[in-house]
Amino acid sequence: MPDRRVAAAAAAVLAAALAAGPAAASPAPPSPALAADLPVVAVLPGDRETALVADLGAGPATTGGAGAATGAGTVTVTVGGVPRPATLRPVLSDDLAVALVVDASADGAAALPTWLSAAARFALEAPAAARTVVVADTTPPSLRPAPQPGAAGVVRALSTVEPGGERRTAEALTLAVRQFRPGPPGRRLIVLYTSGADAGPESAAALGRRLAREGVILVVAGAAAHSGYWSAAVRATGGFFAPAAAGAAPAAGPALDQVAATLRGRCLVTFATPADRPAPVAVRIDGGGAALAGTAIVPAGDPPARERPSAWWWAGAGVAAAAAALLGLRLAARRPEELPPRR
């Protein structure tokens, strides 16, 4: 059997087994089962905790399996060959914070009903206790009612979005990130529904790095023709791009199905952030006689920002410069006989 089919079959068995019990909170001896490849799609390192975004739903043989990936099972993590305590949890969990960002620009008015329907459908399928907020991507980006659990309030918030103004997608995403307190990586999710080709002047790589540093997963549903920018932007966050049919009003049904199914098949493997980075990580998930194993690298942290001189420093520097200039003028004005003799 080809490797891809082996991995897909193992993922299906494992996903079904994961629904049977709680997640393991510490390393356990791996089962003797031969491990198939586990796709680790992103690494989200935080100051204290790192999350690997892993995909349990890859491959056509996992029909129905992705939906069963609840984050239960046994997970084993080694960092630099040393076992580390780790936990396994689904991306779609009750403690998830969700921001639905909808393109409400005048230019995208024809597609707005489709995007609103898409966002409402996602809200209905999200975990009941997840906190959700709605952001309209317009000029300026606007926040709808405060984050709240339950789909009814989210649907009401979506019903207030009307088209107008221009897109400010980078600003809308920033507004979405600010709605929730910083927390463990992978616990905040942004789903963007847009007819735009990009987020504005910000490059796809810069956008992805910015959200990944915040520990935010980005999923984008948009026109298939715009996949280049958005696929690059979501890659570092552990998200994905869901293409919709091109046209004034994209046929978003397939994109909706992909968003729900793919997110249900993704899980977070979390462990303490290594002190020494970059650090190689090996992860194995066992359950039901099947196993998946993968590797990743926890990247080095951003270099500490250089401390900017304070206002007092600048004031002192200015006084010193003025004093030096005044002394120079005085020496220049003295007659030659007043100057000290050369030695």
C-alpha cells in the first residue's frame, strides 16, 4: 500500500480512537504499532508554551475520521531527544476564541450575502462555549457586539453588517486579534471571508509571521484566483485557504465544507517552550492500535528589542553637545597669545 494511503488509513483509525478517552497529560511509552507520517503544519512558539498544529484529517481514506478527532489519545513528545510532558487537544475546543472577519467593502458588496451566510454557518458548527466576535472589514474596520458564547448572538451581529467603504483587511485582522487577551498559542482563531486579493500593503509572509507570533491561527475563505497570497499568509499560522468559485457572488458551499472539516481534523500538541532554541521536536500520537509520528523545529525567539533612549538621555545629550559647541567657540575667539604654549 502506498505511504500516503497508509498514513490516511492510520489517521482514520487513530481519529476514531481519540474519541474514546481523555488526552494524555504526560509522556507515555509508545505502542508497538508502526507509525505513519503525522503532518505538522505549523509551530506556534510562545514564551511559556509551544503548540504544534497537526493534521489528523489528511487523505481520502479518512472519510468521517476527521470529524472524530477530539484531541483525546496518547501523545509522546521529545525535545532534543529528551521526553517532555505534553497534551493533545482539538483546535475546535470550548476554550477557543474566534473572530469572524467579513469583507464588507463596497467593492465586495455582491459577495457579502454569501460571506455572511458562510460565517453564520460556521458559528452554528463551532463549539457552543467558544467566544466569538464579528469584525466588518470596511473603512474603518468595525467591531460588532462584544465577544460572546453561543451562535444566536453571533448570527444577530452578522445581520448588522452592510456593505460600504473600502477594505482595510490588515487593520481588520489587527482589530480582531485585539479582542481577546493573549493566551496559550493556538487558542485564538480568525476566519476571514474576503473577496480581496490580499491584506493591503502588508506582504503575505509578514502577515503570517505577525499572527504566528501572537499564536493566532488564520483561515481564509476567498476567491480561488487569490490563493497565492492567502495560501502563503496562512501557512505559518497552521491555518489554510479555502477556495470558493470565482465570480461576483462566490459559490462558497465547498469552501464552507472545507473550513469545517479541515478544522475538525486539526489538533494542538502543546508542551513547555524549550529554553534553548532552535530545538528539534519529535511527536507521536497513539490510539486504537494506530499511530502517527512527525517532527518539527521550534524556531529561535525574536532577538530582544534594543531599548530606546529615554527623554532624559536625549536631554542630557543635547546639553552636552551645546556645552561642547560653546567651548569650541570660546577657544576659537581667544587671541594667539592667550592660547597655551605647545609642548
